[in-house]
Amino acid sequence: MTPELRVVVVDDHALVRAGVKAEIAGAVDVVGEADDVEGAIDVIVALRPDVVVLDVHIPGGNAPAVIAGVREADIETTFLALSVSDAAEDVIAVIRAGARGYVTKAISGDDLVAAVKRVAAGDAVFSPRLAGFVLDAFAGGIPTAQIDSEFDQLTAREQEVVRLLARGYAYKEIARRLTISVKTVESHASSVLRKLQLSNRHELSRWASDRRIV
């Protein structure tokens, strides 16, 4: 008999974690959970699950930061991104970081269980629309070279600030969403403009839109 898969669920919303666990608990063994980058790395390193069901944007950074932290600890596990975001740059960044799949939160419980089992078996799993992003990226349809060379020079927190600024959020709203001070948001924004050699927020929004980062 095949041993039950051991799974960790990472999401910053307790209600979402509870929902995911309720959907998959009968088919796999949910051994742990976390709600931010640091906590996720600690739990994954300690428990060494077979699969991590991982939200893309969480406090303290993002999914690639979690994957990198676990890899630095020399822990082998498989990552399946589960996100509300269906943006091309999110999909590409997470897959480039080492995840085996990316599905959206519109997925059914049965399909999520199937996705967990498939990535554990070594398959790559994507929601239908998202698979096209990955194919386009490898085929050159999405300017990943530009995203890599410029967007990747930003820290994980700066990348979060860029996305929120480009979507029109005010500094106070960004501070509240990221649980940081307004002064820290302003500092990140200034650093981003300096690194990207942009003059103002309008130029940043245009830059993000051109690269499908909005």
C-alpha cells in the first residue's frame, strides 16, 4: 500500500488554510501549516513534507523566497503553488524558482488532491490557462529576459511594493497590506526607482505594465 503523502499548507489567511485542509485531508496527511515566509521555511525544514501547497504572495516575501530558503537548508520537497493570482509573471517566477505546478484557488477540492498527487509523482501541473504562460515564456512570447534582468534585481519585498504601487494602492494601503510602516514603504519605493532608473510612480506603473507585472 502506498504511504499517505505528507503535506504542509502555506497561506497567510487562516480561513484559506482551513479550507484547503478540509478539502484534501481525507486523501493526504496535512502535517503542518504556516502563514509567512520565515514560518514556512521553519515548518518545512522541520517536518520535511512530500508536498508543500504554497500561496504565492505571503508576509515576509513570496513563494520563490520560501523555495529558496528550503533549498538552502538542503531539504528536498515538492512545491505546488496555489494562488488567487493568474498573472504571467507570478507563474513564471514560481516555476523558475523550482515549483512543480501552479493552480488557482478556483480549483475544486478533487482537482487539488489530484494536483498534489501528480506533483508528488513528478508531473508538472498547471491550471489550463496558466500552462500557456509557461509555454509562451519558453517560446519567447513573454519578455522573460527583461523580467529576469530588471525585476529580479529587486528584493522580494521591493517586488511586492512594485506590484501594489502599479495597481494604484496608496502608501498607507500598502503599509497595511504588508504589515510595515508607511516610512518603510516609501524607502522601498525610492530604492525601486533608483535601481530601475525611473523618475516617478507613473514611470514605474508604465514599466510594470509593459512587463505584465501589474
